Amino acid sequence: MKNALIIFTRNPELGKCKTRLAQTLGDVSALHIYKYLLQHTANVAKTVKSDRYVFYSETINPNDIWSGDYFSKKQQKGEDLGERMHHAFNELLDSGYEKVIIIGSDLLDLNAAIIEQAFSELEANDVVIGPAVDGGYYLLGMKTLHPELFKNKAWGTETVRRDTLKNLQNSKVFLLKELNDIDTFEDMKHYDQLKQFYTTND
């Protein structure tokens, strides 16, 4: 298999994930929502025709939703998100993969067809980006390492995609359809399947 899919995940711990959601709904609801999003991401990724790697933020969990039947497990390395992504891409491209794609784990709108399209578009393009509504991106794919994409970015802000595209002015880039990732209560309000996690006082 010459394609590799990277999923970046935070270890789901109370008070340490979906902190912006927690400001509205509380830590317990935020954790339940994050676990729901992780399960959705795992279900989607299982069906993608590629090798699959889960990179954990803190510690590798041998017994969780990321079954060893489908996923290889690795540890994120680096001080910020850019360094961590750089290391993950570099490791897999160095190990012989021809196309490597990374996705986040907080999109209910993400499906296998979008990821398969990204791998397909890498045939004729240098980089594929899945733009997020908030100005970032939910997917990044490449065939050779572009180290500049992981440096000098204000991670988690609305400038990330714009600054990434500036780095790629001399490359052939394909943009997938824009999707909404779930970071705040505003992001999740129109998803009926998440209403079960609302606290009683909302």
C-alpha cells in the first residue's frame, strides 16, 4: 500500500479536550462530544483504502476505539502542532509512502469519499487541502515534504489556510470542498446527533 492516512488525536481526558466547547457546555459534555467525534472519525477512516496511522497527543492507548486491526499507533513529537505534523509526514514519506494525508478528528461532515478524492487528486497535484470554515484546514495531503507549511503559523486561528496557500504559490494545489469542524457551541448547533450532549441548562 503506497497511501498513508494520518489521524491526529488528543487523548480524550476530562478538562483537556474541546476546551472552547467546554466554556459553554462544561467539561463533561465536551468530553462526550469529543469521544463521539473520535468514533465517527474512526468509522470513516476504517473504510479508506490506505494504511492508517493514529498519532496520539500524550500517550498511546493499546485498547481503545482505534483497533489494531485497522490502525497503527504512534506518538506525536514536537512542541507545537506544526512540528508534530512535520514529524508525522516526514516519518511516513521517509518510510516509502507515495501519498500521505492527515485529517483531524472533529468533523462530522467528513466521509471516506472526500479522503479518497484527496488521494486521487494527488495524482495531478502537489498538495491537496481540505478548507475548514474557520479559516484553517481539516485535511492536508502531499507527495513530497513541504517543510515551510509547518512553520510560522498561528495554529488554531483563521489565518492558517491563507498563510499555507501563500507558501504554495509555486506549487499545484487542489482545494476540496469546505467543511465545518466543531470547536465551539456555534459550530455544533445544527447537528441533531449532538443535541443528546447538551446540558440541561442550555
